[in-house]
Amino acid sequence: MAGDRAFLEALNREIVACARCPRLVAWREEIGREKRRQFADWTYWARPVPVFGDPEARRLIVGLAPAAHGANRTGRMFTGDRSGDWLYRALHRAGAANQPEATHAEDGLELRGVLIAAAAHCAPPANKPTLEEIRHCSEYLIRLLDSREWRAILCLGNLAWNHVFGLLGEKRPPFAHGATHETRSGVRLVASYHPSQQNTFTGKLTEPMLDATMVAFLAP
């Protein structure tokens, strides 16, 4: 609906303009200047990364934070790194993305019925935002959660799982890959290990495991 699209556009403008966390502002901009050798010819985004996906979505994916040389470079959630490669392949296999690749913000990727947000919208040092930084970003996720009646939320990792439950004011069950919980308002929450290299390279998370969480997440 037009209201959903206008809301998301306004929210994303605020996210991209945010400078509440001095440490994150300094880090994302430093990474954008120094770059990684293989991306030397890129102009890094180096700003907060906006919510991405279908403006009319009723299903939400919540990750941790943009990767320094992934979304902080490309300006789109989970785009340009191996975590995104895993996530978008799984969404494509499940029929929620029009293509399995996510290389840059103008590559034609579209999501169907799904939005992707994060606990923190700026790339943090060592991929670890502080609790204060996450609190600063909470306003945006709270407004997104309150903007519509969600059918399901997929939480990528323990931190996202705990954070979403806290914002919803729900009693939190222990995190476990594949765990599901229905809120008092009927929203299905699904837990998945984050598709980080730490999890995928070690076999802690496999593609069949991620596919199974997508089935639960996208179920009617």
C-alpha cells in the first residue's frame, strides 16, 4: 500500500542521516576511506544502511549489523559479503527473492513479502555494536515493528532474538536454531544461526538448516 511505502521511505531517510553514535560514525567512515584492496575502485556507502525489501511486506528479517566491507560498502543490507550470499540464496530457493545473487545496490535484486532490518544500522568495529549503540538504533526498529501487523519475524543470531523479544515486551525463550514462538498478538518468531562465516565455514549452519528456518518463517 502507498502508506507502507511512504512510511518506509521516511524511516530510511532518518536512518541514513543518523549520526547518534560517534564511534560508529568514525569507524564506518574510516573503513570507507581505507577500503579493502579488492574494492579499491569502489566508493563506499559508509553511512547507516537502510531497511531493504518489499515495502508492503508482512515478514521481517532482523540481523545484527552491516559488515564493514559488505553492506557498509554497497549500501544495502546483506549485500556484497558471504553472509548475504547465504541469506539471499536461501530466500531465492524459498521463492522470496527474484535472484540468488546480491553484489551491489543496483543489481536488480527484489524481495517478495519480506523486509530486512538490523539491530544496528552502522558497521561496528569487530562486528560488535555496544548495548548503547543498539539502544540508539532501537527507535527505528520499534517504529518498524509498530508500523503494521507482522506475520513472522526471522531473527538471525542470539542477539537479534533477544533484542526483538525485548522490544516486543515478550517473555523470551532460550535461543536455539530453528526455535519458533508465537507472540500474544499472533506474530511467529523464528530463530536461526546467523549466516556468518564463523557459522557457515565450521558447519554450525548448513544450507539445509537455513532452508528449514525459511520454511517456518514463510509458512502461511
